[in-house]
Amino acid sequence: MKKIYDLPDLFSEQVKELYSAEKQQQSAFKKLFKKIGSEELQELNKKIIEKNELHIKRLEDVLEKLGEPKKIIECKAMKELIDRGLNLSKNCENIEVYEAGLVSVVQCMKHFEIADYGTLVAFADLLNQKEITEILKKSLVEEETHDKELTGLADRSINDRAKLLVVNVD
Ligand SMILES: [Fe+2]
């Protein structure tokens, strides 16, 4: 990360970090959703991946408008969340329990992105970057929608399926 002197510097560095977070998430999702049984969760995953692709393009657009390179600054927070998901994938012996854990991890990712997009929208607005503010707002709304959809799915079926599973370990 380069030295930060003012709000425009902070803004563009945070855009780069979120750009990386979206890309990290996109490649991790392919691994995390490999052994999913719930069709509903698979469908939602497909939708999230499609929107993430759009989020990546929008952030590239923002970086171009800022005259910044599409530089990756690895997002350590996203890496931690991805590792949490990969650990679950390695250690959960039952798909139903893994799915409940996976939904919670993806929701943590969405909450992280909601916080980041929310801040960036506020910064862009303060910096009078009207076009950029509108671009970022679109992604913010989509992240919020996915979070709500994940909550709905967990409440409707995923958590109950995990609860119903009783395993006798002798
Ligand atoms: Fe995203």
C-alpha cells in the first residue's frame, strides 16, 4: 500500500483493496461451493457469482475514472474469511452442516463488503464524485440483497436441515 496523505488517497487505496476482495472471493467461491447439495443454495451461489463479476467490472470502471491502475492489494480480511470457509470444507463430515457453516461465512463476507461499499459511497459523495457514488451504490444495494437472501435461505431450510442431522459418533 502506498503512503496515504488525504481523503482521495485513502479512497483510491480502499477501492483497490475492495477490488482485490471481490476477486479473491470470486475464485474462492468455485472451491467453496463445489460440494453443495441444496439446489436453492447452488442457485443463490450462481446469482452471487454473476453479481460479483459485475462488482469487479464496476470497480475497474471506478479505478479507471480515478486514473488509478487496476492494482491488487491483497485484502487480508477477505483472506481470513475464505480460510474459514476452506477449513469448514475440509473438516465438515456432512454436507448439511457444511452448508449451514458456509452460509454463515458468506454472510460474513457480505457484511464486510456492505461496510466497505457503504464507506466508499460516503467518501465518493464527500469528494463530489457523483458518477462514482452512483456506481458504488448499485453494488452496495446488491450486496445487501444477497445478505437478506442468505438469511432467508438459512431460516427457511439450511439451518433446519443441519439441525435434523443426528450423527452417532462412538
Ligand atoms: Fe461483491
